[in-house]
Amino acid sequence: MSLEAFLHNLHFDVEKASPPDWVVDWNDAPLTYKLYRDRPVFPLSMEMPLTLEEGATPSNPDCDRIGHFLWYVFGLTQVSQTLGSADQADLMQSFRRFAPSGGALYPNELYVYLKMEELPAGVYHYDVAHHRLVLLREGNFDEYLEQALGNRCDISSCFGTVFVSTMFWKNFYKYNNFSYRLQGLDAGVLIGQLLEVAKRFGFTSMVYFQFLDRAINHLLGLSEEEESTYAVIPLSVEPIHSFANVGNTGGLVNSKELYRELTTIQCNHYVRSLTIKEYPMLTKMNAASMMESTESFRPMKAMKGRNCEGIEIALPSTKRLSYDLASVCRKRFSPEMDFVLGKVSQTQLATLLQEATTSFSYRNDLDETDTKQNPRVSLYGCLYNVEDIPDGAYQYDSMDHVLCQIQPGDHRIPLQYGMSLDNVNLQQIPLCLHVAGNKDHYKPELGYRGYRIQQMEAGMLVQRLLIAASALGMNGHPLLGFDVNVCDEIYKMENHQGKTSLIQIPIGPYRQRPWLKGSLRS
């Protein structure tokens, strides 16, 4: 299968993306977290702050504060037990994190490059299972990292840098090739959570999607047949100095040349699976997405605004939500069949959309300028039973805070028919939102790397929606088990600048789930 056909099937014809005879070996499932062996470890404090309010005073973090930050981003936060089904007495136990993941498999891993007095300067893995840092490579790598980013960031001014990676097998064992779509979205959701937590800790950040992959993977000691870096995020307590021009301070850099500057490190880790099957399409996509020279780095043009065919509804201006992020994260979960149909006010909808899209604004290496511009991913929604808004399919224009009606009517039944699993009753959903993006997945500008970047940005917006919904007393359930073609037809995507639906998020009131759950912090 060609890579072009693979991406097409992955999005528009999912049944062709994976073999029909795929059997999941549940007894040989991998762990949802990576465990390193025989490396120096540094335990982190489990005495977590109970609240995360806005307005934290920026200050260089100590070891405890880094531990609190990592735990709120990606740590194990709760253990829960629920019944498998109504006719089964078996209990299903799971470990929860504040950021959701497809099938709760968490294919991503976090690595950090830290320069702090309490720790040896170097590259660490965040050991989620034990809430500790594992030292992988000791030393100062400012210059190496700056070159891998194309000399577009002053790493020396940053106290640390976070690397978000993907371990292919961790969800391939269940979803086969479809896992490639999930991996980008999961990485985006994790980045969205990281950026929101960083704000509460007074950290400034910059997300780099373009970097020399092999040089970064080499720095972290990753085997590219097993795991690869998806994003690099420097952190500072001061404004991060970034440069738009590649080679601003040192000319173009080649990955092979930079790679040779560091010796190879051998890191033994535990996966649990006794048999790891091959995933050739994932490794082919990963290889095709890699950047070998900083000459390949380029910004993206802003998307055009709305293309409205029906009525336009100006939404009421609302104040930014002020909330305790820790409390909101604890309340967030995916309700599945626990949604209950309730009235949503126009103000609630306006606040949800404005809060999600405003908080989605972030510094990155794709925008041509630091000024506000149209996002590369946007929101559409099928609305039902919303106060003073006719039922229908709409596009949301975040720049003007306006809803543009595309097709009137109640679209819940075709949306329900388009779902591959009946795990959510859309008849109980007032807001069924869709994150949309260009159908070409940025391929003309960024090649095959564009697909995973688009999925990550979609995931980042999804996490902002989930946080805002939870702050408003609602909840959302991200879904990929839907027919993209059905949604694109509802929104007349062919007439809207060649866009397509990337992910579906039902949002609304809910009832509490009958489960036992306990916190995993002291």
C-alpha cells in the first residue's frame, strides 16, 4: 500500500487501513507506561498542590515543582473500578490521567532536558508508574538542541525542554494501522494539557513541530523502529527568545552531521509484551515524515476565514473563565452512555467556544508571525436544543465570535448511523462538535509530516474543549469511531475550502458514573 493510499484509507475508508482478520491478544498487551532498567533515578514529591489557580508568580522551579508539573500533565492520578457491562459482574480496573487517550492506552511518553541545582544537568525520562525521573544522558546539551531546532530558539535561557514521543506498539497491538491516526491526536491532547498546566505554573512555552528527528531521537536514546519524537517544547520563566529564520545564529544544519556529535546510549527498558508484531506502515510513515536538514523547516500560511451560506448568529461576548484547573481536571471524564439531554443556554455555548479557541492560541514554529491569525484547525457543530439558536449544522468563526449556519435541522440520527460503535447515545447530546482541517493535511507544505502535525493541533483543541466543558459543568467524549464522509456531507465540506472532519466530540450534561475511584496522590 502506498503512503498516499494509507492516509486516505486511514481517514475516509477505515476498514481498508487495517487487515480484517486482526485479533487482539489481550493477554500479551504492553504496559501503558515505559519502564527503564538500571539507570539512576530521582524520586519526585507526591505531596501535590490541591489547586492550580491562574496568576502564579514566575520563578525558577525546584525539583518538587517540576514533579508537580509533570504529575498534572501526565501522571497517574486515579485508580477506578467499573462493571464491564450490565450483565457481567467482572470489575474493570484502570489507572486514569488528566489527559484522555484513545482506549486509555497512552502511546506517548515524556522526556525532559533539565538544568537545575538539585539535579544533574541532563536528559531524563518521566517514569509515570513511580513518579520519578530516570537519568538517560548527563550533560549540557543547549547547543546541540538549538542546532536540532534550526537555531530558532535560545535554549540557554530555558530551564528545561519537554519532548513528547510516541511508542508505536503501545496502541498498535489493539488498533493496528488505525493507531497512527490516534497517536497524533493523543500527542496533541497531551500537549494541550501541558500548555494549560504550564500557564498555571508561570512557565512560558514554545511548541516546535519541526526539528531534526534523528538528532533528537539520538539525544534521547530512542530506537526509531520502536519510538519517535513528535514535539519539542522549551520551557522558561521568562519570554522565550525565538527566531523565525532558520539558521539565524549558525547556518543550516544537517541531521547526520549533528548526530555524530553525541555517542550512542544504550537504555534497557521493559514493555511487558512477549511478542511484538511488525507495523511496517507506521515505520514507513515515520521515516517519510522525518526532516533531515533545517532547510526543510518552513512556516504555514494562515487559513482563510468563514464561508457562510446561511444565517449568521453573533454570539454574546463573555468573560474568560476563571477556574481551578486541578478541580476541573478531576471532574473531567468521558461519559459514554452517561450523557443526559439538558438545555444549553446561548451564553454557555458562547463561553465554551470562546474559551476553547482563545486558550488554544499558543506560540509555535508554524505561524508566520506572533500576531493572532486564523487557526489551522477550526470548529463545526451540530446543535440541538440550544437556547435561542435554531437546530442545525454550523461553522464557528473564532475571529468574529459568530456561528454560520450551513444546514438547518436536527442531524443527530445521521450522526448516530455514522458511528461505528453505539457507545454514545447522540439523542442525549445537545452539542456534537467536530474539529476540522484541510483535507490535504498540509502535505503540499510539509509532506507526510503535515498529517501528524494536523492531528496534534486537532488534539490540542480537543483538550481545550474538554477543559472548558468541565469548567462549565458539562463533559465531552472524543470519538474517532465515526464516518467522516457523513459529517463532511452534513457540513458541505466540499464547498468549504476543501476541509474535512478530524474528530467528533459530543458535549453536554451528564450523570455521575457508578464507579469506585481513589486518588493516587498523598
